[in-house]
Amino acid sequence: MSKKLVIVESPNKVRSISGYLGKDFDVEASVGHIRDLAQPSELPAAQKKGPYGKFAVDVTDGFKPYYVVNPDKKKTVTQLRKALKDADELYLATDDDREGEAIAWHLLEVLKPKVPVKRMTFTEITKEAVTRALDNTRDLDTHRVDAQETRRILDRLVGYEVSPVLWRKIRAGLSAGRVQSVATRLVVERERERMAFKAAGYWGVEAQLSTDLSAGSSLRPPAGAEAAFTARLTTLDGRRVATGRDFTDAGALRPAAVKAGTVHLHEGAARAVADAITRAVPRVAEVEDKPYRRRPAAPFTTSTLQQEASRKLRMNPRETMRVAQALYENGFITYMRTDSTVLSGQAIAAARGQVAELYGPEYVAPKPRVYATKTKGAQEAHEAIRPAGDHFRTPAQVSGRLTGAQFRLYELIWRRTVASQMADATGSTATVRVDVPLRPADGGSRDAGITFNTAGLSASGTVITFRGFLAAYEEGRDAERYESETAPAVTGGSAPSDGGPGAGGSAGNAAAGRDREVRLPAMIAGQELIALEAQAAGHETTPPPRYTEASLVKALEEREIGRPSTYASIMSTISDRGYVEHRGQALVPTWLAFAVTRLLEENFSELVDYDFTASMEADLDRIAAGEEDRVKWLTHFYYGQQEPAGADAAPSGPAAAAVGGAGESQGLKALVDGLGEIDARAVNSIDIGEGITLRVGRYGPYLEDAEGKRANVPGDLAPDELTVAKARELFTRAADDGRELGTDPSTGHTIVVKDGRYGPYVTEILPEPEAPSAPEEAADTPTGSKTTAKSAAKSTARKSRKRPKPRTASLLKSMDLATVTLEQALDLLSLPRVVGQDAEGVDITAQNGRYGPYLKKGTDSRSLESEEQLFTVTLEQALELFAQPKRRRGQAAARGPLRELGTDPATGRPVVIKDGRFGPYFTDGETNVTLRRDDDPATVTPERAYELLAEKRAKGPAKKRTTSKTATRKTAGKKTTARKSAR
């Protein structure tokens, strides 16, 4: 009986797809890529000095790559070869994108099948989708493979050429990347704007008006009265009153505002206007009613899913993609890496049917909505991200199978997809303009404050009479500067709420809370009103908001930099490399990022140019479409005009100008070779002002003034917070650095307080050891014999290195560098303090550790509530603490599982979370795998555990790395020949 082998990427797909295909199919997993470009250390000795030695790419012969099978995939390859021996057909069912196409090609190159090969693709793991894919196979798309290989080689060239420059001029271990460096530059430029920002003050007036003239002297109408509304001062004598949007970031009115005669109100005039409004008779000048209509947002792409999950679920892009991957592999959603907003006919029918079923036929859009993909480079034939299947499961229907983050993300996707086929939200927007005649107070003078005759106030509000798609979902948005000054008030109608039938949750209308729910009373032009009160309020302009991960992904997408599969890794990379830190959801660039960005801007300007980077993405899309030749493109990028004589015409894509200024067509190689001398000190310096410079040193940032004085910069101080005044404060603090507190009476050593990289601390100054005399044996060493002399010198050096280390102790949080005393310092240096002994004679000590103060008895420990208890806790109190169960992670907690997750469907064994020496880990009794950094033991889902255990089992037991040069050469050496035969 014939047997067909199907190879997918993830082991989590194997069971589901096997069930759909039946017993005639054997489904195996490659567990991602099986091979990659070799690292220099993985090259055979003969190749290290050859053309592959620098990049594992032969840049002199068509940019041929040198691939090696990943060490942890050799067992997988063996298993796949064994499975292939019994197969009559091979189906390559890797993901339907460039990476998936490349994985399929690598499988062909390594397995070298002698049976018919078919490419099988699907964007959802359901029986219908897998069956359709089986009936609609295709050939391998070599153009996509070309595009992926070009991107991989491009990243290798840029990284290996530019990163060493960063190592030499800034710090070892840094990296430069084609997209990560551009993303870092965006964050740094935003912080530069914040650093240069100067706040401007301005005043405004708000008045509470009422159509009920009988309100008389009442300051406020009765609660809930619909006659009152709030209006904002917008004009004075027909001239617009300045708001925050009218000011530049330098604190001055914009030229257009000055030209238009915009009024910049100050406190005195604002208070006078407010006072005059309360004594005047406002009159309605104009009432305008407009119909309101709002369309739903398009279904999710990768980018918009990451943005919404960040806004509404507080999930970072990496976590979003991890959870989405699990949902896809378990058949809940369609493929999650896509830049398409298109829905299939089946999906549109499913969404419209579900809307009618759950919300009513009036909520269904009059005709199916078709959303055009906005991304120019969208080449992948994918759908938008949506619930899987020809009939969607509601959140309520999957609530028993999904928990935590998986459920919340599925609900978000379901709501967005369903809402995309719902009717518009409709209503009306009313805008009223009110004129108020201004008169000075009795006996007052116009020169004393009021200089205007008429104040214009306005108010607006939107009344939603039919919620339409808002019954299911409302798109979130990032906060903008001064949005409250222009945003209309909104009030909803009586349509069903966001938690409509079958919704099963509440992850929908997160943005609605920003809108004030106000309904304007009915008014007509000429109608008199009464001013209940008017208040003047001062405001300041605000700096540009920092990027969040959501807004940075949006900025990259708008500039067409990167692609759906790269956004999550970009966010992770710039964080892991130490270029950005998180302050809440905001991304704050480090001073290291400033130095790296400056070096790249001044020496590799094209590589961090937004348009140039986007044009490279467009060229990769052209290669994927078969419109560009990869070798010609890479040759022109790397060599520029130094192409070999007789080469064909240069490529025609937007980035074909290679690297260099306008008209230069200079390649990357020539740019690096011609760099010249880079002033490392200048690159690592940022001017703060008034002769103060911040320098990025090997051990962190520090300040230096014109006199050479230095001061450390606290790690939690954001760049825009480092003003000249703050710098002076840090210099004052640094003056106390090294302050002598006195002499330790027990040792005679001087005690000093210092300000270190991780905060202030006290230490002792040890006397310099006497210089050791040369050993007498050295004098007997014969002339010309150096062995004994060298040995003696090494012995002396070893002895000098063994000099004792001074005692040090960090200051407590309640202590200050300028006021700490000798007595306090000696108390700190006396730690750990012996509190006493238990009944068995074991010492109990009080110690200050990395995670705070604690008591220690043998291998057991207990936390203390405050640092002061280090010196005050008694033996009785300590014994009482040890008599209580341990309340934090440690040896006692590891005796039993932290959580029981259920039975692994793949093995049938129970899976639990345990606490080990290196942190919490999943185990089924045979296979152990450590929780990833983003996994919380309290909330991580069983599916996540099953996924990681399956990956660990697929890799096999860990072995010591033993590089076999023969095997490596055999795997990689046939790359060129195999590539030709595949095409």
C-alpha cells in the first residue's frame, strides 16, 4: 500500500493534520529551519581561508551561500530521511510565506527525494482547508526562495561588515542590523525631539451654559439636567484662540498661527474673559447638524493585530505572535503572518451569518465588505487573520478549550472579523457656536484686563443612534497630543452593548472610554442662554509622546520597513541588545542607542535611511515576484560601481543605487573600506549644554564638564530628563563621591562613601601592599636562560593578584550619599550580622542580598520586611519567622509542583510546573524544559507547555557538541549543484 510523507514545520500541527489526512499519510515535522548560513567557527579548515571565510557567502562568485545543518537538527534530518524511505510521494507543507518556502527548499536540498514532490499550502488547520490543499498542490516557488535567501545574505553582509565597527568604536558585542538599526533610530529621534522640546504656557476658558433661563443664580443645574452643556472658548473678536497644536516644539507660535492673528491668551486676560462671560448674556450664533457614519476597521493583519493586542491586552509583539502561533497550530485561527486584509468568500459568509444569528439581521452590512490591502509590498497570497473554519466558533464556544492569553486573543480576532462585516454605526453630530459680548466690570478699565469685545464659544457632540459594528468591536488608537482640545463628545444610543449575544468576554470597546458622553440640548440660532459658570485654566504644551511597541510597529509599517514576520523579532532585538528600555508601555532609548545611532548616521547614513531601507524591502518583493535577479541585485548592493567588467545592466529597483550618496552608486564594501578614522570619543559624546557633555563609556554613561569633573548618570534617568539643572545636581552629588567618613577603629582602614554604577555604597581603603622582592633564585639564572626568570615573574604576578578585596556594602534606600555617617557605614560593613543560634547550634544571620534583606540559617532563608530589620531583628523574631512556611521561591517550594497542567495529548503523561535550581520548568516526568522569559508560571497555559515539551522531544537529548568537519563539508559542499538541479 502506498504511503505519502507530509512534512510540516511545527510538531504541534502533526496530530491534527494526521487526523485529517488519514492512515495513508505519515506526517512529520522539521521543527523550523533545518539549516542556515554557517558561522565562521563551523566552516571546515579548508574553507576558513577561502572565499567563504568571512561571511559564509562567496561574494566573488554569485554570492553563493555555504549552508550547514543546524547541530540540533541532525537527529530530525535522520528521522525525516528514514520516513522518506518508506514513502511513495513527498508533500512539503511548510508555511505559505517566504520562510516556509525556503524551509521546503532546504528540505529538498538535504533529503534529495527520489519520489514525486508536491508543495502543499494552507492558511488554516481545519479539515476543509487541509483537504482543499491536498487537491490543489503546486510546485516550489523558487522566486520566493530567492527573496528569502537574498534577505538572509543581505543581513549577513550588513551585520558582519558594520558590527565590527561598533565593537571597535563603542563597545564589544554590539550588533547592527538592516531593520533593527532603523527602528532604533526612530526611537532615538523621538527622544531627541523630547530633549530639544521647550514647553509653552497658554490659557483657555471653559464655560458651563444652559438653555434653561430659569436657572437664575444657581451655579449648577440639577444633576442629570439636559439643558446644561460645556463650551470652550475658541475665538476672541473673530480671531482664533491658541491651543497646544498652535505651538512649535521650540515653545513659539507657529508661523501660520502668527499670520492668522491667533490670540495667545495669558492668565490675566483669560481670567478677565471668564469673569466677563459669567456676567454676559450668551446667544446661539449657529447650530450645525451633520449625519454621522463610521465604518468598521478591516480584519487583522500581523501588524494591526500586534498593535491592538498591545493596546487592549497589554501583550508585547513577541507574546502576541507566540500566542497566535499556538492558536493557528491548534486550528483556531488562520495563518498569523500576513499583510493582507482580504477575507475568503467562505469567511465573509461565515461572518455575515454569525452577525445575523447573534446580533440580528439589521446589524449585517447591506452587502459584503471587501477590504483592499494598503501595503504596497503585500506579495503573499494570504487571508487576513480570522477565526478558522467555514463556520466561526464564538468565544463562548471555545472558552472551555482556551484559557488566559489564548482566549483573550481569540476573542479579539473573532470580534474584529465579525465586526468587519457589520453595518456602519450611524447618528448625528451637532456643533453649536455661541457669541458672548464682553464688558468690563463696573468701574474697571479695559486696560486692566479685557481687550476684546466678543468671545466665541463652541461645543460639539455626536449622538450614535445605531451602534452597528460598535456592538461587537471598536478599534483602539494610540494617544495623541492635544486630542482632548478637538475631539467631539460622543454619546451612545440604546443598541446592544459590546458584550452582545455570544460574545463571551469584554475585549472590545477599549477606546470608547476616551470620549465624553455628552448630549447637546436642542437649540436654534438667536436663542439666549445663561452662563452658569466660566473657569480659566492654564495649560502647557507637551513633548511628542514616546513610541510604544504598538506605535513603533505602526510607524515601521507606514514607512514600509520590515514585513509581518519581522516586527516581533525587531521589538525583541532592540530590547535584548540594550538599545531601549521599557517604562510602562513606552520605549525609552538608552545612551548606548544614541551612540550607535550617531555612528551609523555619520558613517552609514544610507543604511539607517528610512526610504532606502523601505526600497530594499520593495526590491526583495520584486525578487519574490520574479521581477529582479538576486545575484545582480546583491552584486550592485555590495560592490556598487565596482561591478565586474561586462556585467549585465544594473537592477532597476528603488534600492538599485546601492549604498552611497546621490549619484554615487557606492557599494557597501567600498563604504566600509573607505571609512577612514572615526573619532570614537566624538561618537560617544552627547552635548547637554553649558559645557556639560554626556559620554557613553565602557561601564556606562557619565557626565563630564569643561574642567574635567565627572559624575555618574543613574540608570533610571531617561535621556530627556537629563537637563542642565539635573546635570548640575549630579555633579553636586558627585562631589560627595569618595568622601571620607572616618577610620574603622577595629582595622585602622579609612572608610569612604562612593557613587557607583549601581548606586551609592561604602567601602574601605586598604593600604598598598609592599612590592615583593625578586626571588633569590633568579640571581643564579644563567645568562641567556629565561625559563626560570619567567616562572619567577609569573609567580610574583599571581601573588600580587591575590591581594585582599576591600569590604563594600550598598547604602540602604533610606540613606543618602551626602549624609551617611561613619557609624551607619560600619553597621553596613558589619553585615552579615549573626543574630544568634537555633536549638541545634546553627547560626542565624541577617544579610542584605540582591533581592532585599533576609535571614539565613544553613540552606534555609526567610525574607525581612525592611532593610532596617537587618540591625534590629532579634533571635526570638528570627526563630518565629523560620517556624512559618516559606512564602517565596526557594528550596521548600520545590518539593511539590507549582501547578498541575493536565495530560499531554501527545504522550498521555501528566504535565506539571516545578521550581528548579535555574527557575520554573515544565516536566512530564521524562522531558524537562525551562519556561521562557515571557512565561508566567501562574498564567501560562497547558498548550504552551505541550508545545515546548514537543519541541524538546523533537530535538532529542542534549549532547556535547562535537563538530565533524567531514559531515559539515558534505552537507554544505553540494549546495550549488543541488540548487541548479532544483531549478
